[in-house]
Amino acid sequence: MSLKVIAGDYGGRVLKSVKGFQTRPLLGQVREALFSILGDRIVDAEVWDLFAGTGASGIEALSRGAKRVLFVEKGNQPLGILRDNLEMLGESAKERSHVIRTDAWDPPPFTPEGEAEEVPPNVVFFDPPYPMVAEDPARAVWRAQRIAERMAPGGVMLFHFQEGHLDADDFDWEVEVREYGRSNIGLLEKAGGE
């Protein structure tokens, strides 16, 4: 599968991807729709790309002016490709990126160098494997909401899941579910923004 950065500083760059079905990056048209929804919110944003895979969503955020992106992934092969993709983009992208190998269901506090405490994200891309969501949808929602609580006021989580696994009634938070073919995106927004 050929992955391209859609717009911004790195627009048109082709990203490496993992062969097979270990990861399933958002299709370009879905990513484009999500970034249209986010609009200017991505500029100077703190972004978390959880279950990052090859990093397509976080790299798109960097390309469109995110201040910093935390990539969280635990698979060896996707991590290697993610690092290669950031290397290909150059120093500016690498300086604004932090890659952590750990379980994205429970990311550790993210305290960038020079900061005294965790910097809460403004945008979270949350893309767990479909089978993990299907196995226990209620637990997946509970874990997603715990991560969303760590967002800055007005922050938004974009939770990617397969059609039929969840709907808006499964969430304690107010959520807007957008459908893109068999992919659904739940938009969870933390109160307190402008």
C-alpha cells in the first residue's frame, strides 16, 4: 500500500508502510476528511498518535504545523518503519517527534525535555487494532475515555474503529461518530475549550 502525506510541508512525500495486515493505516481520503475537521486546531498542537503503526496520522499532523507529536507503538516492524519515515522527512520532523515503544492502551506520562510535568495533548489519534476493540468494546471505550481525560481543555480524540463494533451510545462522553465505509471515527472532545 502506498501512503502519501496529503498536505503541508511534507505534502506528496511517500511513506514506507508495513507489508501484510499487521497495521491498517487510515486511507488517504479518510485522513484528509479528518484533517479538514481539525482545520487550524492542528497548528502548534501537541499531538499523540497512539497505536501509531507507521506514523501516517502523526506525520500528517507534523506536516500541517503541529508543535510536537508523540508516537506510541510497540510492534518492532512498525516502529522501524516509523523511524525510517521520520528520518526521511529530515531534522525538523525528528526534532518535533518523540517515539516511545510501549502499550498505547496505557501510555506513560509524557514529559518532554525542559518541561516539569506532562504536556497534555490537544489532539489524540487513537487507532487500536480492530480485534482488540471487538473482543471487549466496553473496555476499549473505557480505556479511550481515560486517555481522553488527559487532554488539554478543548482537546479532541479521533478514535478509529470498525463499523459495527461501537456506536455513540457506548460512550459516557458525548461523541460524534463519522462513517467512512467500514471505518468509523468517534470524535471525543474535552470540555473547556474556546
